[in-house]
Amino acid sequence: MKQKNQTETKSIPGVTLEDERNTLSEILAIADRNLNQARSSVENLADELHELKEIYDVEDKEGLALWFNTDARFQQVRQELLRMERSRKKPYFGRIDFTDASLLKKECYYIGKAAITKNSAELVVIDWRAPIASVYYESSLGACTYSVKGEGAFEIDLSRKRTYEIENDELKDFYDSDVVANDDLLTKYLARNKRSVLNDIIATIQQEQNEIIRKRPQHNVIVQGGAGSGKTTVAMHRISYILYNYDLEFQPKDFYIIGSNRILLNYITGILPDLDVYGVSQMTMEQLFTRLLYEDWDDRKYTIKKLEREDKTACVKGSFSWFHDLEAFCRRYEWSYIPLEDVYTEKTHRLLMTRSSIEGLLKKFDYLSLPDKLDKLTEHLMAKVENEIYGRYYTYPPEEQKALLKYYQTYFGKREWKGSIFELYDSFLAEQREKGTRIPSPGNSFDLYDLAALAYLYKRIKETEVIQEASHVVIDEAQDFGMMAYGALKYCLSKCTYTIMGDVSQNIYFDYGLTDWEELRSLMLPGEFDYFGLLRKSYRNTVEISNFATNILQHGNFPIYPVEPIIRHGKEVRTTGCEDEGRLIAETAGTILEWQKKGYETIAVICRDEEEVSKLTKELRKKVELREFDAETEEFGSGVMVLPIEYAKGLEFDAVLLFNASEENYPSEDGFARLLYVAATRALHELVVLYSGKLTDLIGTTVSEEKKRKYVVVRQEQPARRVREEKPKTNREIELERVSHGKFEMELRNRIGPKRIVVQNSIEEKRSEKARAANSPSEKSEFGVIPGTNSLRPLGHSKLNLAVRWVTGNKSYVEVTNACGVLRVTPICENAVRITFAGESLGRLPEIPAEIELTPRLKWNYREDKARVEVKFGKLLLRIDKKNGGISFYTEKEMLLLSENPSLPRQIAGAPQNKTWTYFDWSKKEVLKARGAVDQQWLDLKTTAKYISFGAKSKRPACVKSNSGYQILVPGGRRVMCCTIPMYGSYLYTEGEAQIDYFFIL
């Protein structure tokens, strides 16, 4: 549900346990009925696809178009079926009761993972992403507001917030509280095994998490969150929320999810189907940069190499200063590539451009790529050249003019750069070596920061055709990547917005990851509404595990963001020493078997590196069953996993065993403190530490109180220069603002504009009005009569939401549905189309006028993309803008003929009399005429308003003809008026019909 239905009245469910169980039974019955209907629809569409396959030949264009249309509907209904199946398992988890401040009536909504509808107009469960559901997560009991996109804020008095425990169609318990998911309920959820990634986290989203999820996607967001604070879950829910509430601006293909390894990506994206999200691209940062190299990257020739923590060159290449050095190198290269001398004409030696003006333009457009800089310089030069060639002082022969234009068109260089970015990168490295930075050439094997540099060089020096990539990038475990990667990413995907989640305390890449957020905040949060937030609470670990992990972290000499664990107690962390390696392995196997007896389903044995993993796996497999570890293909699931710390980061397990935490493996250094902290915080319920030899001081010693206080970060989560987002206006405030603005514009026009046009009723008009009063329109034609002033005023230009919600089609027509009704486009013949629009379902339509010849089996097709819907057939092409629902009519060669007004395409009124308005953008130069009772009689419609119909009993359609080569026909039997007076707007008006119906003919 995208907004609250304010017109519907329904009874409020009871609040006792018996009442709630009855309500659950009713909702389950509705969900079952919907599920059966959806299954039936899927089966019918599958049969229809099978039938189309049998009827039409593979090369039949009409059959192919029908196949694609039916398949699109099939995919849509199948996704709806999956959504219903998920919501059926647990139909809802929350409830809100409130009184609407404007309607003064009590209302109640149940909240679930997906909406459940009783019929097309009645919701019994609303989607957690709906605007009104925000009060469940954010607001305390009492007066509060929620905002609806494009409609402002709504005031309510919240009287109840209830959270439910439902299992196997049975209501186990419920909780009433002022905040979502009190600690008792949270503890119950968190105490469960890690059977699935998502669990019931939607029911327990906290206020600090919800604030981030519902941030507008047009702004950048960086979030610092401790281990177990829900960063990954928040990021995935944010994608789901954006796709639900900003469906016209964003589609799944507009998102990239970036992680540091495939295991993490498989883990985090596994929750997306449960959030009703499909088709989102997910990749490692290395894969993203190879993607941005397009045709220059060849998998057969080049390879990606893994970064090693001990590689000191990575510390240099991963820094922000390295990126700035690359920027400066590109700037010098561009200035050497582009001619900088004064530009003169050959014969007249007139100065066209000075060196200083060329340099000024290069500085002004420094942010542009080399091809775009060449375009800007050429644009300025060609303006000077054309002034010279066509000037009065010297006449150039035509052939010479052509030669000069061709010469100066490529004076600064051709747009297509012919060099190699790999050779250019080698040149940069050679230049850096001359300055004393010893970075070897990578050859044909590139690490993350080599790829970042190559992608930057491609975008800045080579790219000529901009390819649309993602609109929003979500980066998880952001601290794993150095500023070099972010600098390149920001330039290569400059049109994107970002959601960046991380924890600098978990930077296990030592010198080249992020140890604080300062540089990244200055780069990624330039706007006043960009957001830096903190997730302080940890929902993963028990208090005992959290305290143990925090003690490890406090040994380091770096800033620490404090974590507040949810109050959930468990076993103390067990630390056990072993005499030798054999005893270590035996103790590991025994601990695993003990955990499996307890019913723990996800168990991790965490080692320092892959070498230790390989050795331990070989021995441990003799005693217990293990999942196979593969860094590229492994997916998170039940069982025992043996993996290195770097691949465990971001994951969580029922129980974790930290293998051989000796001083030798983990010396008392900052980097190893972070490594151990990451390993310890993977455990939900139990943590065991085994070691041989001396236990690392990072675990074995305590930290002084003075040092604990020294590195704790206490700053506010918002940057000082950020201002709060504007508070949404209420409907009343919006209404008053519009009235005030309208009065201001009217007064301004009266002062500085032309005098107001006042249409006075003429004697002839008054006579015609009397005649109409005496004679019904059905009895007497009124063609050419001028309407009264009151009739000219349209319904009122309130902002209707005609944005396209979904599109369906069949063999005969395409239907486009929006919040206000259904628009149907029906191709009639090679040069005619029927346009109909109704507030609900379309009623019976009049017959097609005899002058339009119907073409049987007319071949046509439609397609949709992010911005519009296109219908193409014969000599016509129609485009429907998804944002405003307006139709534009084109010839087959895409020459625009006519458009509906984009700000208000059409309106319908049902009381006290059925009326419709279709608003057209007729140009001032266009000549419009209306056809009379005979074909030779035409009435001029320039800057006037006249009735153009022929009475209720006449079958002759009203006709408007344009000198642009088209006609508009409105079926006979209804009152039709055409208005072209600027003061009132340009539109076709009908009276007596509840739906718009007209024919557009080329």
C-alpha cells in the first residue's frame, strides 16, 4: 500500500487473544484464496504460452510480439505468486491502531512482509515498506505524522503498537509496547539458530535502522556500524524500500551490490527474494572495475590477482594520495595531447583562440573526460571559425569554406583516442618510479587498485560513448577498500548515489583499508542532505561474547566506535590451551560434535589464513563432516565450515571456534587485534578459543581503564555542516501554499502582464443558451455554439497521479494502469488508434466510426523501459511517459504530431454530471478546424471555444482536423466542446460519458 485509503470505513479488530486468533484465521483464509487464484493465473498463462508456441511460427513477428507480451505477464504473475507464498507462511508481524486527525475516525492496520488484499479496494495487511508502516518502526504512542511521496504529511494519533509471534499458522504470543520489538521479543528472535539469513528481522527493525532504510535514494549514505549491528540487513532492506516507494525512478537493474568476496555476496543477496527483490546485480569490487573497462578487458589475456595483506605496494596504491597522483598524471597528459598555442586563420591570420583561453577552458572543464574536453574546445573554436567564414570582411569560396570547417573540426584532436590504457598505466608507474615510489609493472595480472586505476584511465582518457550503469551502488564491508578504489569509483560512476556500510574496527587489511571515515566522508558526502549515521546496538552476540570481543579491540591504538549489545546472556567464552597440534585438532573435533548434539546448524572454525585452512581441513575431515571451502563458489548454509578470517567477515554462525589463537599467529599489533575482533564477533551463541603454546596477549591480558577511554569515538553521527531534511508538509499546508502562490501569480500578471481577457456572453450566445434550455441537446444540434464562461472553466488543475504503475497487453490492445484509472490503447488500422481512459474498469464502447476501416490481424507491438511505454504499428508510433501518463503521437519516422499536456494529460468528473477533459499541447502555429454537418463545411477553432458535436441521436462523430496531418474523432451521441483559449487551456471536453474515448487518425 503506497498511501492510506482515506475513504474506506471498516471495523476495528478486537484486542483480546481470542479476537486476535479469529483475525488470524480470517486473514489466513484470504491469503489461501489469493494464493489459489495466483496459482490458477500462472497455470493459465503457462497454457497460453504453450498454445502460442504451437500456433505461430518462430519467424512470425505478430506471434513473437504476443509471446513476449504474454511471457512478461507470466513473469509478473509468477513473482506475485512467490510473494504470496512468502506472506502466507507468516501473514503479518505487527499492528498499529490510530485515529486519523483529518477524518476523526479510528483505523487499524496489520503489517507484514507483503500486502494481502481482500479485494481490489480493501487491504487486510499492508506492506512493511508502505509510508504509514513507518510509524510502527519510528513513532512512540501519541500524536505523530507520516509522509507520502508527492502528497505531504498526514497527522495521526497512534494508540497501539503490537508485535506478534506466529508459527505454523498459530498465534503464539503478542506484545504491546511503545517501541518496536521490546527486549523480550528481540531476545527470543536472536536466541534462535541461524537457520536462514533473514529470520524475522523485518519484525524487529529498530528505529536507528529504520531511519537509514527510509532515507531518500537521491542522497548518499555512509553508515558506521559495529559487528552485529545489522548493516548488511539494513542495506538489503533499503534496496527493497527504494524499489517499492520509488518504482518509477528505480528498477532492480539500477542497483549494484558490491562486496569484498563471493561468499559474502552469496550470503547477503540470499535475503533479497524474501524482500521481494529480483534481478539486482552483485559483484566484487574487482569485477565492477573490469566491467567498467568494457571492450578493453579480455578474460583470456588478463587475470585478477588477490591482494595480500603483507604486500607493501598495495598500501601505496590503495591510498588517496596515489589517486591524486593519477589525477595529476592525466591532467598533464591531456595538456600535452591538446594543442595549446594561439589559433589563427591561414589566409587572413585572424586570431581565433588564444592560448590563455584554451587553458582557461581546460581548467574550467577539468572534471570532464578527454573526449568531452575536445568537444568543448571544438565547440568554442567552431563558433569563432563560422563567424570568420561567414563574416563580411573576407569571402571564402564554398569549397574553401568546406575545407576549413573540416580542418578545424579536428584541430584539437579526434574524439576517438587510439592509444592503450594499459600502456598509459605503465607510463604512470614509470613516472612514479622516477619519483622514488617503487611499484613494479603488473604485467597481465592486476590487483584491485591496478584495476581501479585502469578503469579511471578508461573513463577519463578513452571513453567516447557513455554507457548507462547503475543508478545506486550499495557497498558492504566498505572498510575493506582503500580510498584509491573510492576515488576511481566516484569518477567512473559520477551519476550514481551510494549506500556505504562498514565498520572501521573490522579493517583487516591493515594499511590500505579504511581506518577512519574522514576522507571518504569528504569525497562521498558533498551535499547538505547526504548522511553519515551510526548503528550502535549489536543484535548478534551474547553479552559475554560482545565483552570478550571488545576487550580484544581495546588493545589497539586506533579509534573505536562503542557497541551496545542487546541484553542477551549466554555461556562464557571458553579459552583452552593444548599441548600440541594433534591435541588442537582433537579438541576442535570434540567441540564441533558437542555443538551438533545441541542442535547448532551453522558452525564455523576460523583460521588465520588459507594455508592454515587447508592443513586443518585435511585432518579434521577424518573426524567430522565438513562443507567444502571455495572462495569463489561457496554459499552460506548449514553445516561446518572451515574458513580464514577474511572470508568469515560479514557472516554469522550459531557457534564459532577460533583455531590456534597463539602469540605466534596473532602478535600484539593493531592489525591482528582487528583480525581477532572480526573472528570473535561471528558467533551468535557460543565462542570457543583454542591455542597451542602461549595465548596471544590480545586475549590473555586486560586493558587499563585509561587506554579504554583514550580511543573511544564520542562524536555525533551527523557532520557539522549537514542540515536536517525538510519536514514534510501536511495537506493543509500544501493547500494554503498553493492558494498563496496562485494569488501572488495573479497579482503579478495584473501588474506586469497583459490585461485579463474577460469573455462576455454575447446576445447570440444568450439566445443559444435559451434554445438549449428549451430543447435538449439530444433533440437539436448545437454545432458551432460558443459555450458559457462557466462551462469553459475546467475541473481544476489539482495534481493527479497518472504515473504508470503497470502495463499489460493482449492480442487487441495495451492497458496502462495508474492510481486514477486505466488507459487503453487499441490499434485500429495502419493509421488509426483508439484511446480510452476510465476511472475504474472501462465500460461499453461505441462502435468504430464507419469512416475508419478496421484492419483484421493488424501487426503491432509494444515495449516498455524505465521511462516510457511505446506502441508501434503501421504509420504510427505512440509513446506514453511513465512519470506523467501523457501520450505523444509520432509518425513512423518519429516526427512528433501531437502530445497530451505533460503536467495534466486528462481528467474525469462523475458528479453531478459525467464529464471528461483531454488536454492537448496544440502549438500556436497549428491550424485547427472542426468538421460540420457535411464534409465540405469546416469551422475555424483558432483561439476560441465551440461545441463541435451534432446532438445525442446523431451517429456522426465530432472531428478536429490539423494542418499537421492528423484528425481526432470523438464518437457521436455525446456533447463535445473544443477549447483553444490560452486562459482556459487547450482541451477536448465531453459531457454525458464517464470515460474518455477518441480516435487519432493520421
